[in-house]
Amino acid sequence: MSDVVIKVENLSKKYILSHQRQEKYTALRDVMANGVKNIGKKLLSPFKSHPSSINAHPSTEDFYALKDVSFEIKQGDRVGIIGRNGAGKSTLLKILSRITEPTSGKIEITGRVASLLEVGTGFHPELTGRENIFLNGAILGMGKAEIKRKFDEIVAFAEVEKFLDTPVKRYSSGMYVRLAFAVAAHLEPDILIVDEVLAVGDTQFQKKCLGKMEEVGKEGRTILFVSHNMDAIRSHCDIGLLIDRGGVKSVGEVGAVLEKYLDLSIVNSNSTTWIRNQEDDKVSILQEVTLLDENSIECSSFKNSDDITLEFSYRQPSYDVKYRLVFTILDAYERLILTSSNYDLISDVQPGNNKFIAKISSPLLAMGKYYVNVRIDVPNLKKIEVINKCVSFDIYENAYHQMGILGVNEDLGCVHVQVNWKVNTITSEV
């Protein structure tokens, strides 16, 4: 007997987008004049169609949110679905949850599905929390006896005891999510589908939900989890499914799929220089970012004992406002490694073109890929611009990496420093 619980073949979802070709700017007098002209035309020729001169040429366009998507998911798989905004992730989950119909393709699902896609999915705003637990449970296919058996556990997990008999329309978005997740996770579905909705809750409850998902996965049930938190995907999923522009780009071991996703999201993988597009806003401050090695040569691969230099070409418009430049370094799982800024130097910056040089001495980073984000702001006032993942680099050798002793596939942390060990014998039995 096959252990495949979700089988998707050539799945597509098409939407028809309408476009109205309008004048760039239409004054009120023009609208009134066009209206009078149209009335006059209708009076003279009542049976003839007279399209508006403002929106005279409507056009349509076929847009595929998903196109020819195929994959299989086995029982017990914990699948992290990743991709950029607009890639088609939420559309896929809505189709799998039978909220919307596909345009074409075939889906086979074995088992009971519970979905948490949007705040309050399956809830009636006029009913109380208590009543919605029974309603939502019934929607998921649970019997009354089964819901009663799990009721106290659901309420305790959601932490809404005080508001159990209050209509959920008075709940905050966080309370909505807590109760909805508690129902979906505790009524023992065969397949649990969770979208980015968990980001609505507070940090403590997010950890609680992730822990529950881990528990559900260990029970042999299947989980589909969409999140932009790469660390959560890596920690709680064993399979990765990468969607980009409506198609499946990669399916497989979660670490390998995450690397492909991160390569998609950078302007130029392994780039040593980021240069502002000439078509961008002319008042922009940051012009160029470059990675250099110890010899001031452009470089994107370093040992973890090497110095890494970041060079920023920067234009100060005037004396009036002092802008701060901040850079951060993130690892392949988008964990923040370090942050630094030129705050101590901004009072010395002269109007015109400037160059800032930031030298990171022997960062002792773990082997892997790293990304540099840059932000320009006015300290404690406002953010001017952000360039995410403008350059990237690899740490290809770790001077202190004890391969074979610590383990090849272990997550050994973000930094690898030399630790000097010694042993003192307290008593000798020889």
C-alpha cells in the first residue's frame, strides 16, 4: 500500500486580470464634460453603444498563480513550503484545503485535512469561542464526542478561558489565531496545513505552536508549513518545497532546498559588488557596496581567520541632515550574525561623495554562505532606504573546524572560535 498522502499532478490556477487604460490625470471638469457628452450621444443614438472616453479600452490578461505544479508528499513528512511573496504558496494551500478550485490538474489527498490559512478561518464572528470550537471541529469532520474529549485541552492551549463565552468578533487577531490553531492541532487531523498566520501571535505563543507542530509530526501525521522564518523551516521540517513564479523549483531535503531559495533571493549570488542602478532615484545616498580581501582585491570567498573589508560609496547631499549607514550580516538561514554602523563618524562627513571602509577582523564564522544587508537612516528619526542581500560571501575553510570529531552534518552554530582544553587529574587510581 502506498504511503503517499498528497499527490499533485499538473496543477494550474489561472486568474483573469482586467486593466483599464486611463488618462494619467483627469480633472473634475473633464469628468463632468465627458458625462454631458455621453448623455448627449445617448439621446441622439439611444440604441448605439457609447464607451466612456476615459476608460475606452479595457483589456484583460491571463495570470497563472500556479502552472503545471506536480509533487508527492508521504505520510509523516514535515514539509516547509518556501518562496518569495507572490510565488503561489498561499494559492497552493487554498487549493489543497478545498477553499478554491484549480483551473486544471489533479489532486489526490488521503486522510482528514485541517487548515489554518487566515485569521479566523472557519469561525463565525457572532458565535462565542466555545461555540466556534464545536463549529470548527464539525467543519473538520469531528464528531461531538471527539470534540468534547479534546475541549479542555484546546482551551488550555489557547489560553482563552476568560473569554470562552464571548463572541469571537470581540477577540484580537492574536486570540483568533491562538484558538484557531488550538482547534486545528488538537482534533487529530491526518494532514495539518499552516500558513504564515502564526506570525500574528506573540513570540511565546509562536514557540508553543512550533512545539505542538513538532509533537504532531512525531505522531506520524503530515504537516505543510509556510513561513518566511528560515530558521523555523529548517528546525521543524525535513522536506523543503520551493515555489517560484507559480512553479515548483525544487523538492527534497530541507537544507538543500533552503540554499536554492536563498540563491534566488539575492541580486547576484556570490556577488562582490553592488552598484546602484542608474535609473534609481537620483537623490539616493548609497551608491556602491564592495567586498574586499586583506589585499584590497574584490573577493567573495574567505577563510574564517581572514579579515573581510566592506567598502561603501556614499553621497552626502548636504550639511542639513546627517545620515547613518548600518550593515548587518546574516547566515544562510537568515540568522543575524552581527550589526555595525558608522554612527561615530557621521559628524565628520562632508557634502559630496564619500567612501566608508569597515574592516571585520578574523570573524571566525562557520563554513557556509553569508549575506550583507545595508540600511540608511536618520538616527532615531526615520529609515531612508534598505538594500537586502546586496552582496554575499562564502567561508570555505575553518581553521578550527575539527571535522570528524564534531560531526560533518551537525549544526555547529554561527561562529567557530578556538577553544583551548586541558585536563587536571584529581585522583589517580593507577
